[in-house]
Amino acid sequence: MFYKPSLLYQIIIVLVTVSSASVDRPGLIKTPHVFIEYPEPDKLGFDQVYMINLLRRPERRQRMLDAFKELGIQAKIIDAVDGKQLNDTYLDQLGIEMLPGFLDPYGKRPLTMGEIGCFLSHYFIWKDIEAQGYENVIIFEDDVRFEPYFKTKLKRMMADAERLFLIGI
């Protein structure tokens, strides 16, 4: 992979927003009559592959584990910080304070506990990246949908990014 001396980490966050209805629908029916040979799992050329999932959403976790198995992706599962479980005491323990007067730029409202939980999930991954000395990681949330030839397209995109870096763009 490529290294940019002015940056300690190269982090790619893959966030694909889809409606809960499409995430929660049943998957394909498995049959004992068809044998499938799964690819050997790897980390897609990254130091680490993370997948964030709320513990209260086991169906999403299982769907992602099934997708990773089919795609041959070795991922570290991260239990997301659940905004429904957050409270001021926990945020105070972490030293988190809202910026006075801050409003969401789109909703013109304070951040929700769910948004704070999402931020904390990514923050704790960043702390792990720092502790492990990783330079290149990819983060998936549990609502991502993989398109056909995802691995091939991702490898091409990363090769293109490396070439652009080498020529100084």
C-alpha cells in the first residue's frame, strides 16, 4: 500500500446508507443440495478490516458474517456504542462535552445520542488503529451492501489511489 509521511493513518470508511427494510429482509434460503466452496479469507490488502454492529441487531451481524464468508473477507467485529444505552454519566467519564451552540449542519439541531454512539464507535476503532500501529484499514458498518465484483473493484480503486499518491495528486 502507499504511505503518506504527513499522515499517520490511511483510513477508508465505507458507509452505505440503506433503509432498514432492505437490511432486515430474509436472506437467501440455504439448501443442502448445492455445495459452495468459499474463498480463503483475507484482509483485502489492509492492515485490518473492521465491521461495526449494534449488539441489539444480531440479524445484521449474521448477514454481514455470511457476506464476509462468501466474499472471503477476514474482519474484526466491533460492538457499536449504542446510543440508546448512552447517558450523561458515561459521556462525562469519557470527558466528552458538546461544543456550546453546536448544531447539526443539516438538521440544525443538537446531535442525537445515536449520532454520538456512531461517532464513539469510530473513535474507539481509531484508538485501536493507533494502539496497533495500523496504517491502512477499512471500516464497514453493518448496513453495507456489497455489489458484484466488490473485491476486484476495491483493489482497482486502491491501486488507482496509490498511483495518484505517487504522482503527487
